[in-house]
Amino acid sequence: MIRRVFVTAAGALLGAVGLKAKAQLATPWSVPADAEIRRILVERIDTQKSGVGIVVGVTGPTGRRLVSYGVRAPGDAASLDGRTVFEIGSMTKVFTSLLLAGMVRKGEVALDDPVAKYLPPDVKVPQRGGKQITLVDLATHTSGLPSVPPDFSPGDGDNPYADFTVEKLYAFLGAYELPRDIGALYAYSNIGAGLLGQALARRAGSDYDTLVKRRITGPLGMADTAIRLTPSMRSRLAAPFDGALQPAKNWDLPTIAGAGALRSTADDMLTFLEAAIGMKPSHLKPAFDDQLKVRRQASPNMDVALGWHVARSPRGEIVWHNGRTGGYRSFMAFNPATREGVVVLTNAATLRGGDDIGMHVLAGAPLAPAPPAPVARKVVPLTQAQAEALVGRYQLAPGVVVTVTREGSRVFAQLTGQGRAEIYPESPTRVFWKIVDAQASFELGPDGRAAQLTLHQNGRNTPAPRMP
């Protein structure tokens, strides 16, 4: 998303998809023809080896169209189409904030309500400077909460939120001290969005999945958008693959569902965009409009609205969100001025996914350069002594420390302000993350202990010496 270093959250790599406002294009942009979109997909999958299957949906005043390429899984004879089911990850956050906007319109909640108002009375929510975290703070990622708890330690790194319980969420809130004033700075937070979903569901006397069905997907006729898969959806689910195109696990987010738990299809997501744009008549249109009325600055060329990000570009404002889970990437965007929208769904958690494709199709942004070919990585078990040699604190940048710990022969890493994640050895001195495309190498000193860690991510090699 906007962060340079690795993030352990569902869909939490908001890539550099914003367009620079000062850029100039020689001619007005028009959405490419299907043949050109297909050429891009063929190159991405067959030439660059950076995907398994990709579905691109486009909608606008002339109607909707769909282009797909690749497979649901190697050896699967079924074709990808508009009804193929994908995890959409953090695009779920737009649904959560749409629920918020709708509940504000109904008078059920107010944007400035403290989130504590809708939690059990014994739950302590962190405050700072006499100010409480409000619903709008959560929806705009300005609450001061981190992306994940600092002590986040999933039992299964391939399905990291499955064992994150409500009790763990409330315990985190009760112990956490906000590092900055509420509302002072945009900092993307999965925990914040998940907490917002929890609060709204409690206010409605429902669970999150049911609330979304009753208020959004049901009225819009989006029968293939849900957390719990129907038998029909399961039969059309694209298999997940990680950033190295190896089989991955589906993710479960029982506690922070509002941050990234939904599954959907290109057909359904085009319906969602058409309702947002106003091409599909819906009583939800005023709530969609209200989402864009609240703005806080996220970067010089981008604002954050309720759930959405809004990039300033030569084509006007581009309203967008993306998502990533362990085996999928997703992207959606629309241009309110031209009333055009795009959806890109993929079943591989590769670095770029389809963000650049979506921005290129909709607004002419350049496609990202081809990355290095993904590497299939094999885990090599360490002895406890080899794992112990890596344990320590490493200074990645001023105020940013990577803390490496172990449990037996298993090794874990935690970046300042983020949760702990297991790292997997492919040699006694080189490890990799499964939840994000990043690796690290260690240099051993004369005493046999690691003297330096070097983080390898996004084409950068960042050294981090061991701290005393």
C-alpha cells in the first residue's frame, strides 16, 4: 500500500498505484480493447511467469465486458470466467465502510461515535490526549492503531488470522499505547478495519457476514459474495498460490472479518462498482456517495475516504482499493467523471498482482516492469543451535528494528509496529517469509552468532546490523 517495508496484513501491500497529478499524456485515454487486455494477461502469465489466472472486468456507459487468461489451478480443465470465485482480501474494507455510511444514514451510528460505545463495557480501547478512537478514525486508517498487534504470533503462518480470537483482539486493545495522536496520520491498519466491522456487527445484533448479506450483497443481487462459501461457490473457487506460484492456503479471518474475509467474483464486483458509479439503480447509492465525502490526506497525491483511496491523476480522481491474502490479489477502481470501472482478480499472491493492470486499463498508468522470475523455495530444517545463532535485534532504519526470536528450532521475525511472523529457513543463514514476498540473509560473526541481517524485498537489499 504505502509502506516500503514488509507488512503482515491481509491485503496490506497497497502498491504504488496512484498516478502523479503532474503527469501529462499526449492523447485522451480510452479503455483498451479486449485483445489488448488479453495480450497483457498472456504476457504477465506466460512470459513473465507472474501469475496463474487473471480475470479483468470492465464496466462503463457502453456496458460491461470481461477478459480472462490462465487457469484456476494447473490441470484444472475449467475456464476462468466472471463467476470464478477469489478471495478479495482488503477490498472487504470498502464493504465495511459502506455499512458504516449506511448505518449513519439510518441514524444507527454517527461517524464521531467512539468505537468503545459499541463494544462490551469491560473492553478498554486506547485513548490519547483525552481523545477516543471514533468510527471515522477507523474507516480512514487514522486511529493510531497498528496494522497488526505487536505481539501477533499466528499458530499457522500460512493462515495467520485463523487463531486470532475476539479475546486476543480485546486483550490487545486493553494493553496497547497509541504512539501518536488520534487523527494525526494515515497508517493502514487491518486491526482498525476489523475492529470497525466488529463494532458495526455488534450494533446491528448480527455477525459480519450476515450483515453484509442483508444490507449490501442481498439488495445488489451479489449472490457469489460472502465469507462462508456455498457449495456452488466452493465448486468455482480458484485455487490459491503464493508469490512463488506454489500452492497456498485459503485464509480465515473470524475475528477481523471486516478487514479482509470476503470472497467474490468479477461479475459480482462489477455489479458493486456499477452501484457505486450509479449505473445500477440502488438505494445504496447515497451511502456510496457519502463514502467519498469524508477525506483525510494519505500522501501528497492521494486521500483516504471511508474505506476507499482516492488518487489524483490527469484523468481526474481515481477511486480504488486492492487486496492480498496468502494466495490471491485483487484490485478495483472507478473514475466518477467518466463512470468507468475496472476489477482485476488473480489467484496468486505475486508482488504486483493486478494493481498496475487495473490502473493501466482504467487510466493509462504505465504497467510495472517485469519482476524477477518467482523462485520455488524449499524449507530446510534448522537445529536449535542454528536457530539460536540468528536470534537478536537488528537495526533496519532509525526507529525500525527487526527482532528475531525462536521457539525450539522455529524462527520468527517482528518489525517495529508490526506483528510477529514465522520465517522459514532455506539454509542456515537465509530465510524467507510466506505471507509476503521478502527474504533475509544473515552474516555470522566470529562467535558463530549473526552479526548482520540483510532484508531482500522489492529489489532492495537493506542491511541491518545486530544491536547490542
